[in-house]
Amino acid sequence: MIITILCIFIIITLFCLVGFSNNSKTSLALFGTLCLILIAFTGLRDGTKVTDYESYTILFETGGDYIEPTFVLLRYVAKFLLRGDVVVLMCLYALLAIPLKFRAIQSYSEFIFLSLLIWIGNLYLQQDFTQVRASVATGIFLFSLNSLYNHNRKYWVYVIVACLFHISSLLMIPLWLISPYKIKKQMWIGLLIISYIMALYKIDFIDLIGLIPIEHIQSKFEMYKSFQEFGDYSANIFSLLHLSRIILWGLLLWKSDLIFLKNRYVYLLLKIMALSLVALPLFSLNIAAALRIMEYYGIVEIILFPMLLYTIKPTFVSKVILVCFASMAIYMRIFISELIKV
């Protein structure tokens, strides 16, 4: 399975370096083919080699408390209507999550294969392979960016639907307060610095989550606190992957006024990405909460990071930088985090 993922990654890398036009027939055909391949590969993956797959198997057989309504619905469809097993359930999730990501990439990115590369390299294994409910939710979140940018009330429909797939989609709510039309660079840099200072002084921000009066969130809070009390569950805020994301974000923030002339979403994406970067140090004393917030907001990197091509010339240099980032990310996901069992 690792070999298959790496082959897909290498093929997409070659497509990035060749530089197909988004609207060419060849590009669209390859893009669509990759979508079908990833749907099949994700849905039919070997569950014995994937983290959390066993948990989903148990939930499929027994049901469970605090499970979102869409899981109950999809479980019913897979188990009772289609007379299938957990593989059918995973295929249903893949049929929802993968096309959503592809459609969002096609809608918001001028560099579709670079966006695919960033996604496959970093968050695909974490979300689409492991956290399948969150995968659909982040796909809906990505798809909703235009409504968020325009402050269209339809955004709240996306919020509700995403929450039906995963409760972490409540993170979409505060984004409504963000202005997408300008950015105060010093303020966001300052926020990042403050979060690191709080982490170094071990100021625990996780307790604020416990103040939210929603039962499901309260249960998650208690779970996170129990993780925190037993064992070392602090986050590595100076990991090479996280620092690389900060550097890329900083470069794009520096050139954001130039990028805005090419892509109007850049200010919004930079702010959401900043929240992702801040989450790790801010909640560093509890890695479960830190990673959940960081990865939810961090999905926007698949649209944001390819904008590096607007800032560094020749563009081949930008492509090499992004290929190196994605290569490092997929190496760490497979061989360091061990999201796939060898």
C-alpha cells in the first residue's frame, strides 16, 4: 500500500513539473482519472495497515455514543441497504470526501496538480485514510470558501452539513468574523509569536474549550483532559514540518499584496492558515486538541501554498520548493507518524 501511495505521489510530482494548463483537455482528463483512482484506493484500502480502521470496524458493527448523524445514516445504508461490511462504509465516505477536495481544488487553485501534491503529501493520509468523518467535513469546509469570502448566508448551510459529519466543523463558525479583503501582517505575526511564548511558558489554553456548553464538545474536552493527565501528550512545536509550514506562510504573507492581484482569496486563506499554525503551540500541552484544530484549518494549505508560484521566479524554483515540502511531509506521515503500518 505504501508503494501505491508513493507511485501516485511521484506521478503527480511529474505532472507538476511538466506544468499542464488547468483547462487543457489533457489536464482535465488526468485530473479526473486521479480522482477516480483515489476514490477506489481510499475506499478499498487495507484496513489492517491503517490507523483507526479497527475503531471504525467496531463502530460499524455495534454503533456508538456521540457519533454524528451522517455516520448513523451511512452505516445504515452500508450495512442494511447494501448488505455490506465496513469496506462499503469506507467507500461511501471516499465517494463523498475525495470529489469534494477535487472540486474545491478545481474551483480555487490555478495550479491543480500542485494542490493535489500538497494534499497527498501532508493531509491525505491523516484525514482521508484515518479520520474519514473529518475528511468529508474539511472537504465541505474547502468547498464553502467562496460563500465565506462573500459572506453569503449559504455558508451557514455548509457549517450545519459539515457538523453533521464531524463536530469539529464548529471551527467554521468564528471564521465568519474574518475580513477577507485585507490583512494586518504585523498582527498575525504577533499572534503567532504570542502563541509560542505561551507554549514555552506552558500556559494551558485547552481549559477554555471546557466552557463551551455543548454536550458533545464537553465529552471531547473530558477525553482530551484525560489524555493530558496520563502520559506525555505534548506537541512538538518545533518540528521540521511545522516550521516549514510557518516559513511558507511567512513568504506568502510577505508577498500577499502581489498575490491578491492574482487570487482574491489569499488574505482569507492566510488568516485561516495562521489559525492552523497558532493552534499547535497554543494547545501544545494537549496534542489531541492541537492537532485537531491545526489540521482542520490547515486544509486550506492545498489552495494557499501553490500561490508561491506567483512570488518566486522562475516558477520552476517555486515548484521545486513545494515538491520538497510535500516530499518531506509524506515521508514524515508514513515513516515517522506511521499512519500506515509497514
